[in-house]
Amino acid sequence: MAVAFDEMNGLGGDLRSAYQELSRWLKETPPDALEYRRQEAELLFRRIGITFAVYGDAEAQERLIPFDVIPRILSAKEWTLLEKGLKQRVRALNMFLRDIYHGRDILRANIIPEDLIFQNPVFRPEMNGQNVPHDVYVHIAGIDIIRVDADNFIVLEDNARTPSGVSYMLENREIMMRLFPDLFARHRVAPVEKYPDELLAALRSVAPLSASAEPTVALMTPGVYNSAYYEHSFLADKLGIELVEGRDLIVKNDEVFMRTTEGLKRVDVIYRRVDDDFLDPLTFRPDSALGVPGLMSAYAAGNITLANAVGTGIADDKAIYSYMPDIVKFYLGEEPILKNVQTFRCREPKDLAYVLDNLSELVVKEVHGSGGYGMLIGPAATKATIEAFRDKLKREPEGFIAQPTLALSTCPTCTASGLAPRHVDLRPFVLTGSNHVTIVPGGLTRVALKEGSLVVNSSQGGGTKDTWILDE
Amino acid sequence: MLSRTAENLYWLARYVERAEYLARTIDATLRVTALPATYIGKTNEWDSALLTAGVGASFYEAYSEANEQNVVEYLAFSPSNPSSIKNCIEAARLNSRSVRTALTSEMWDTINSAWIELQEVWGKGTSTREELAKFLRFVQETSLRFDGSAYRTMLRNDAYWFSRLGLHLERADNTARILDVKYHVLLPEEEHVGGPLDYYQWTSILRSVSALTAYHWVYRETLKPWLIADLLILNDTLPRSLASCYSNLVRNLDQIGVAYGRQGAAQRHARGVRNRLEHSHMDDIFQHGVHEFIQEFLADNSRLGEIITKQYLI
């Protein structure tokens, strides 16, 4: 594996310009002062109750995501490029979804094999021919970006269903500003606090035609036991909208209402953080107690907007991912600004053969997996694990993709033995309303806290950092 | 607001109030049982602590004897007692988490910090009297902080009113239950074969509703059982009296009614109970029978809970 690009020191150890002031500050600040503030940050997080749950971990039903106090910094120029690329990508995602559930031009042009769509469990036949307001499917996208050198940002994954993490982007900034006012005074950091306003504006802009001039927006959560519950309540609070569960909603005459102390009140837009499968027991999983019976029929009648739309999983599926550059070209006629990671489709015999020959150097991922589970990181895996994956691949090649092991960039991070480079990625949040796409300058930087680890997922020992975009 | 949010706020306040009441009950019982036997007679004070907490029957399913260790464990820490202090605080936190958006950060911080302390400091219960005293103080202070932060930081809207409804309904229930268990020591002298023993029972009752000092300020007399009953039932100036709880319930329900532009069964029922309390005299109550009066009140109070639930919370 190649040497990783360091965000602060580049490849050769020359201090990069965005980090100059931070580096100076770090030299002036005694290590124990840093440690003291790190502890203070943890205390703040615990008191605020910013926790997440790890499934299958009874010991720690609520855990804190470790927060690293050293910010990750990008220059304005880098951000401008990223922003352009992200907007382009999300526009293409929305056009792709509209097309898949309507005319299917892209299939007729033989750009994507049909069975990848129709055999795909996340494809929703219920959405065929159904119009969604303003043709927006992905109102909130979280695009995972990695950096490999000074010039290249690469998309690792598109999250077009119910991406989470934005509360950490906002809370990390709040806490950093409280703990390090001196450091902020020495930088010009672009603010992220407009995110809730922009999200609300985007949600209101896509209200159905039958809504009143002041549409009612609600955030739907699976409930307190969901791992991202804190984020749901945090966002509802910041947006000033009701945080509803399925049992708070009822469908009457194809309209959706919430039960309030003053009787039923119509809801026009639902920012739902509940997966497709659990939305409506009459349409999807009949055993779902989280959903609202009849919701899909109100949706079909055009009386409710769901954000994100139902069926967006087909756009962020790992099997579709490898076609994203073609998707961008097909709908926009533009070259993709953000590149993809080179991806081997194990369903194609030629690719499979290559993958099987090079397992110890590749990362193999389940097409439908997420959260960093069920993947093989070749260079770090034991022989036995590799052989187990080989069997799985032979048995069900269409269930997997493979990618070269990338050297994710690193960023200085507090560790037990002082500051040390740790691998990071970046998840910016892209909002799409009726006629605009916006991104607040920043995102969630996730950091793999274990030395050498490339897995940044919070469920697997990852932490977060505040992400600074420097204003010119 | 969402019915579920109102329900959570209502129960949150009930749980916190109940936790405090249990702490006071344990505290008062500890004081009485510390007295020499000649002062308190043969009654088992720990048994009556269980009764005032309304968990007498379930206790004996798990324990054979009501002594200090067992009762304190059951009332304060037992996971199998659904209304132990520990479970109350846990339920309060769970309710808070569900309605975070309706709580001020001060209220959330109070409950969340209490929950953290409960696990980190009190996870194994208490082993000495001193620790127990510290624990009981912690519970009472949590309740005071919660109440105070609600009072000082919440918007005066339906969220506040529903939370107050839970508090006063629970408080009325607690005061009435203490009276129900102890009514026999509150009978007027001529009807009661009491002696100096009862004096400590009386102070114990007053202590559990934090009204010992108040008694002296209101009546400027030595302790007299019928005056104690008067204070706890009819005196509107004592925050834990039944009359005061109902003034508050009526007021908060009226505020909800005005805000929503609609009155209902809850408002009517609460007003009915309040009016009865307003027009009662202790003489009549004694004539009618304290026990019967309290029983009727308890039934009316839990009926109000049902009506509020039906009218607003589901």
C-alpha cells in the first residue's frame, strides 16, 4: 500500500498552507492543555447526551462517538471544487431515479444492465410511474469522499436513503467554538450553522400541491431505541418541527395526519429517518410496528412528500455505484468532476477472475452491506479470512464488488502517545429543494482512531472531527 | 402539540414527583424507627412505608420480612419494583429522551445528570446509613432542580401545563395515600385511644410531605391530629395539600382549555373535586369518616388521570 497523503504535511513533510496557523498553535499549546480540553469535550458530549447505539452490543446501549479536537482543514479552493462536483453528482442521482421509475432511457441506451435494476431488492416497483413533487428524490444526500493526494478527491459511496451524521457536524462545531475560541480567532472558518434553515427551506419547497401555503413538515423517527435517535431529536428541535413516530400518524382519505392534543393535524412533508421497508405495513413489511398503515397510498395520491423519496436505494447501491461516472455523463453530458474508486464488478467474469487472483490487495464489499460490516480488507486480513471470502465470492459473485485498497489521507489526531496521523474521510451533506441544490461548507470528518486502520465507521471504533473550510 | 409528547411530559413529571415522595417516605421512616420502641409502639413502620408507596402486595412476593434493609432496597433500588426510585429515574430519562425537543436544556441536563449519577455512584445501592442519607438527598435535590428548571425556563404553553398536570396529580395521590394509611392516628382525641406514641407518627407524616415547619407557621399550636388532617387536606396554602393540588390542576386545565378554545370532561371533573374540597370542613369529614373521604378522593383523582389521558394524551 502506498504511503498516505497527510492533510497537514502532504507527502514530503512540507507543511501545507491551510494548516500553517494550526501548526503554530499546536507548538504553542502545551500537550496537557490539549488533553484537558479533550476531556472537557467528552464531558460536554455526555451531558448533552449525544450518543448512538451499537447494535448487538448490550454492554453499551448508549455510547459516545469519540471526538478528536484537532480540526480537519480544507482550503476555499479545495472546497469550491468539491462543492461543484457534489452538486453535479446529486443532480445526476436525482435524474437517474426519475428515469429509472419512469422512461428508463438509461436502460434502453444499454448503459446499465437491466437485471441490476429489476433483480435488485432495493428497487421499488411501487414507485413505477409515480410522480414525486418537483422530481426530487434525494433531498438529503451524504456523499462519502476520500482524498488520496493533493489534487484528488474520490467518491467512496453515495448515501441516498437516510444518511446520518449531520448532527455531529453541527455539534462538533459548537463544542470546538466553546473550547477553542483562541484557535477560531486565528482562522476564518466558514460557518455551518445555516444547515437547519436550509434543510427546512428545502423540505418546505417540495410540499405537495394539495398542501396549504404554510406546509407542515415533520421528522419521522423509528423511536428512542434507534441508533441515530439523538440526531433525529436534535434536528427536529433545530428545525422547529414535530418529531413523530409511526404511531403518532394516521392516514384518512389518503391524507396524513398527526395526533395532537388538539385533535388531528394534517402533515404535508415527512423528513423520514425510517427505512423504506418499515414505512407502511400494508405495502412493505407487514410486521413493521414503526410505520403508518396507508402511508404509501397517501403518497401515491400525491398528498404527502416523503424525503427522501421511496426507492432511492437503487441509486446508492454498491452495484450501481460503479456506473456513476456513466450516469453523470448520460444525464448531464458533462465529465464527472469527482472520480469514483476503480471498482471491479464481481458479477462480470473478467473482473471476478482478477479479484480472485488479487484478494490480498483488494477491499471486497457486499453490494447491499453498509456500516463497514461484512467487508474484507485484503492487506489486513488473515489467510483464513481471505479463503472464506474466496468461497463466498465463488458462490455468489453478484453479491460483491471489489476495489483497490486506497491510502485514505491522514490527519493529525490525539492519541495515547501524542499527536499522530490517522486516516480520515469526509461526508458532506447535499440538500436538494424544488429548484436549488445547496451544501453548507463542511461536513462530517470521520477518523479511524486505531493506528493504521482504514475503517472510519463509528460502529467500528471510528471517531469524528470538526471540519473547517477556510474562507479566503 | 403531539399527544405522545404531552403524554411523555405528563409522565415525566409524575415519575420525578414519585421518586421524591419515595425518598421522603424512606427518610421519614428512618427517623421514626430510630426512636426507642417505647416511643413508637409495636407498629411496623417499614410495613406502612410500603403501604403508603402502594407496593405492599408486590413486596411480599419477593421478600418475607419488611425490615429496613429489604424495604429500602425495594423502594429505592429494586429493578423488579416498577415504581422504585431507580425505575422512576430511568423512566423519567426515557420519557425525557422521547420529548427532548419539548424540554429546555436545563430540564434535560437535570434528568440526564441524575441518570448518569444513578449508574455511576448508586449502581450498587447503599451500604451505610450515611450513604443512604446522601442518596435520599440526591433524589430530593434532583426533583427540586427539575421542578425549578421547569418553572424558570419553560415557555408557559401546553408543554408546561401538561407537565404541571402530571406533577399535581401525582402529588395529590401521594398525599392522599399517606393519609389513607395513617388516618387512624389522625382521629380526634376523644375517638382515639392514642397516647404520646402518636406524636412521632404525626411528625413523621408531616415530614414525608415536608410540612412540619409549615404546620407551626399555620396553626401556631402543638401538633393536633385534626389540624394535621386539615393542613394536608383542606389548606390551600400548603403546596402538598389536596386542596392546593386541585387549585393547580384546575388552573392548568383552564389554561389548556383557553389555549385550545375548548373545555371538556377533564376541566369539569377537576372543578368538581376542587369545589368539594373548598366547601368541606374537617368536622364533616370526620363525621363522614376520614377513611371513606380519602378513598373517594383517591378514586376521583385516578379518574381525573383517566379523563386527561382520554381527552388529550391518546
